Amino acid sequence: MAQNKNILKHNGLDLFLTSVQEKDIPALALIYGESFLVKQAFKTLSSFLLGKDNPQFALEILEGGSVSMGDIIEHVSTFSLLVSKKIVAVKNAPLFQTNQSSSDISFSLSDLDHLNDFIGKGIPKNHYLILITSIIDKRKKIYKTIADKGLIIDCSVAQGARKADQDEQRAVLKNVAGQILSKSKKTIDNQAFHALVDLTGFNLDLLFQNLEKLIAYSGKAMMISIADVKAVVKRDKKDPIFNLTNAFIAKDVKNALFYLNSLFNEGFHPLQILKSFENLIRKLILVKCFTQKLYENNNLKVTRKMSLKNMNFNSFQQVVLPKVINHDKQLNIITEDRDKYISNQDSKTKANKANDLFLASNPKNAYPVFQIFQKSENFSLNELNQALIFLGDLDYRLKSSSFDAKIAIENFIINTCSKGGFVYAEENKNRRNYF
């Protein structure tokens, strides 16, 4: 199948704009993917379209979720008395999402049909509509319409821990670093770049901030060295923990062991790492208990054949997420009743909501919820129970005896992620700290 020439990767936008004239650019554009790259692509495209026109008068930014489809179309259709060109950009456009909050405006099927009709009739000359979102669903009619009549800029980057995914991430990091450094006529040697990536992880905003510091610190030197990186850049301690747990739930033993070693080299205490695993396993157990009920409910469109592991994000939002939100609402009611009872029994007791028991503490940001539901399919409930028992025993040992904690956690990762499954509890049921 021939590739649609109206669909570009983010790193092909500059070349595309040098090969076309402004009049050849479609009046409709969709930009989606990684936020830093999206901002770059939007800045590049809007600057090209406006040319010498003042963006203060020619550019309108609307916030998706707080503006109706009718208002968007009205803004695009209204002519300005001050400039000949006009760009209307809709940030976080809910084109492929369902409404998660009563305070947010979500586009209905009728809204999307209205947008399709508006696009079909034609956007006014010298007017442009740019839709910006983090995720897409290529099966949707609106996506196919934009792909056919507009321009799509794909700023997505693989987020997995596979070698191919990490190679893509590193290539993006290198490209972005090159663009930032070229503006200051500086370069960075390979050793320094690898050290910088190791310290920041795949975080383009953090990479930008660190490069700005390095540019200033290096002064008149044309090349940034490893010594500069070591002097200026500090590791963001949240990223390695996330990378470790992310590799673990993907059952990626190689990368999990790599990130574990990195944490120990950075001076993390074993109990910090242990606590992260405990929190993750508890969350996975909650999810597994919930999903078992989904599979048992014949009225829900989730079956063993259509598992969560094979479900796309849009289907998850439509079918599963409303059930998740309802579960958390019911749990919140129970928690509040318990807290009221405790408060009446003892006025000195401070009631705390059990947020760690919620399946989606922030349902507006549904993608992380979708990811952990998908990754939970990598484990059986029994495996997770065995893992939690092991972590309880390891916690006891760390606080009561001296041993090589790193080896113990490595064994935990290998055993839990192995194909044979974890059978720790039965083999160690006579240990005094087994519970």
C-alpha cells in the first residue's frame, strides 16, 4: 500500500516545507504524539503559514475540552479586520476521547459529523485549522477525513523497552540535541551524549533544560564534554524507578536488571526499590481482581478472546474505563462512610482517603490506566500473590539481617518474569517470617 503523502513524521516536516509553497499547504492539519515534538512541529508549521503576519493577531489558541465544536467552526470561519491570514489551533482536541469529567466538553458523533461537513465544504481561504492531540484512532472517520483532505504530522515515539524502541528514542534524542546545540554553534561528543541520555532518560523537556545549562556552563568551548555533563547534570531519580518498573511489568528481564543495576550505582537504598515493587504488585493485584470480574460479566464486551492485552486505547475508554470510574466512585463512598465512623469514634483520628485503592486516581489521564491494565495481562493473579509474599519476606530480611540485597532483588525479577511462573510461597511456607 502506498504511503499517504499527506502523513508526515515529525522529522520530515522541515524537508516537506522546503519543497512546497504556502498555497499548497492544506487548510487543515492534525498534529499528535510526544508533547515536546508536537510543540516544535506546531511552531514550525504556524511560522511557515503566517510568514510575516503578526501571530498576535493571526493566531488563536483554543483549549480542547472547554470549547464546543460550534465555537471552533465559528472561530475558523470569522474573518479578521487586521490580518489576511488566520490560524485557529485547538490544543488537546478530544477527537478520539470520551468525556471523563462533567466540566469538560467532549465531541459527540454529531460534533464530529459537523466537523466533517465543514471540512467537506471547505475552510475559508487563508484560514487554517490545526488540531492537536496526544493520541489518535486511525479507524475513526475524522482521522480518515483529515488524512484525505488535510495534513497529519506524526510526532509519536515508541515508548517500549525493546531494543528497536530504545533505538528510536535515542535517535529522537540525538536529533533534538543536535537542533538545540546548532543554534549555539556547539556540539557534544559521543561519550558526553550517552552520559546525558543515561542521566535524563527519554524526557525531551528535561533534555532541553539540561542542554541549556550545558551551553551556558561550557562558555566559549565549542564542544560539550563528559566533564561538563558530570559537573552540571544530576539524575532525575524518578525516571530510573519508572524505567525499572516499566521493564518489569513488560517482563523484560534484560532491561529490568540493567535499570536495577543503575539504581544501585546511584546509591538507592534497597528498601526504596522494594517499596516501588510492592506498590506496583499491589496495584496489579487490584487490577487483576477487577478484570476477573469483567471476564465473568457476560453483559460486558470483554471476553477471553477479546482480552485487554489486545484491546486498543479507544475501546478501553469506551468499554472498560466507565466501569473503572464507577468502581472508584463506589469505593470512595465506602471510604467516606468509614472515615465518618472513625471520626465519630475518635475525634483525634485523622481520616485519610484510600487513594492507593483506586484503579484510576486521575481518570482524565486515562492512558497510564490503560497501560497498567494491558500489562497486568502478563501475570496471573497467583504469580502476583507469590511475588507479594516474597517481597514481604524480603522486607523482613532487609530489616533484620545482613545479605546481598541486590542479588535477592535480581532473583525476584528473574523468577517473576520467567515463563514458569513464581512458586515462592509454597516452597518457603515454613520460614518464620512467612505470612
